[in-house]
Amino acid sequence: MTTNIVEALNSTLKRAREYPLLLLLDSIVEKMAEWFNERREKAQNLTSPLTPECERRLHHVWGEAGTLAPTQINANELVVRGRGYDAVVDLQEMTCTCKKFDLEKLPCEHALRTAGEIG
């Protein structure tokens, strides 16, 4: 299935586009209900609070975090050195100077390394 909802609806409703307006709307509602049901069933089978994509990304980032060297500044802040970039992570504010933690709302390699250091 495509990630673009418009393309997905176009391809699945080719035949329904020839219907009168009310039947077309019924077809759209039925298809969207089917998609929502599929997603709900997938969500019910998850064993983690994270989506599989988030788990894959965190696993990848965890591998990168192992090469970094954190130094504690105070109770909540650490400087993380490695790979040519020094980042400051504030665990209380959940921020990092690399901005990945801020934008994605998932821990970057610097934040994961500091969390592993502090415990």
C-alpha cells in the first residue's frame, strides 16, 4: 500500500468513481473503516509501547551510542563527545544540542548514551 492517502484512495476506488455521489461516499467510508480496523488490529498485537519503526530506529541509534564518551556537567546535563561533534544533553528538559532529540521526540545517540551513563 502506498503512503500517500490520495493515491491509495484513487487506486482502490477506481470503479467506485463511476457511482453516484452517495455510493461513492459509502465506498470511501467503507474503505477507510477497513484500513482503520487493520491498523487497530496491528496495534493490539504490539508488545511494546513503541511502534516497530520506533524500535528499529532506537536499536540502530543504540549501536551508534556505544562509541560516544559522556562527561557529566551537573545532575541533569552531560557533554557527549565523539565522531567529531560535542553535544550537550539535558535529561530533565529532554533536549540535545544536535536537535534530533528535540525534533523527533525520540532519544538521539547522545541522549541514549547519557541515559545509559546515569542509569
